[in-house]
Amino acid sequence: MGGKLILLVEDNPDDANLTIRALKKGNITNEIVVARDGTEALDYLLGTGAYKDRDTSTMPVVVLLDLKMPRVDGLETLRHIRSNKITKVLPVVILTTSSEEDDIAGSYNLGANSYIRKPVGFNQFSEAVSHLGLYWLLLNEPPPSKR
């Protein structure tokens, strides 16, 4: 699974660490880049701001996106991802605690590939994240690169 990067967009450091631990517990050893909000995630993906020198020809294999974040929330981040030619087909999985119907519908309407509510217990969460990682890293066939 080497070389396939995961972008985790999560403002809560505890949730970010929990997700990273869960991925490692599932033997997913890929590089994980953590963005603390939608602005940082978009800067990373588009090679702007603090990431202006990043080579944008290398994209994450999947973006794990929280919804409830400061500055630019998850739905607005997803809207920007889908509206940019560089990122519009990038797999985006919503990974959030929200079970609000508007959040679920809004995520899919904006082009989310999957919507997963974070389970409460670590074992259940760890299992869900492990399956999620294995699917997107091993089974999913990404769209061909146009670069």
C-alpha cells in the first residue's frame, strides 16, 4: 500500500490521533497528512498557501473529511473539491459524528463518495476505519490521471 497517501481533514486533535491509531491498528501504514480545517485541506490539495511548493500531480488516494470544522466546514470544503478540475474526481469519504439528515443529504448532493458516522467505542471505530482504509487503498480503482 506504499506511496498511497491519505488526507485526513479533522480539527479535533484527539479524533485525528484516534483515526491514525485505528488505521495503524488495521495495518495501514500509508503516509497520512492531517489538515486541521477546510482551508488547510484546500491549500494542501491545490498547492496554495503554506503548501505553495507542493507538487499537485501527487494526490491523496482518499480524503477523510470531517464536517464540523472552523473557518471552512466540511460541506464547503467538499463543494470546493468538486468544483476544481484538479480535485473534482478525488475520492472523498465523510467521516463525522453528525447523523443529521441535512448533512448526509448535503454530502451526497455535493459528490461525497461515502458517508460514515464515527462509532463511539474505539474497537468499533477502529474496525470501521480499517475496513475503510483497506477498501480505498486496495480495492477501489481510482480514475485515470490526466496529467
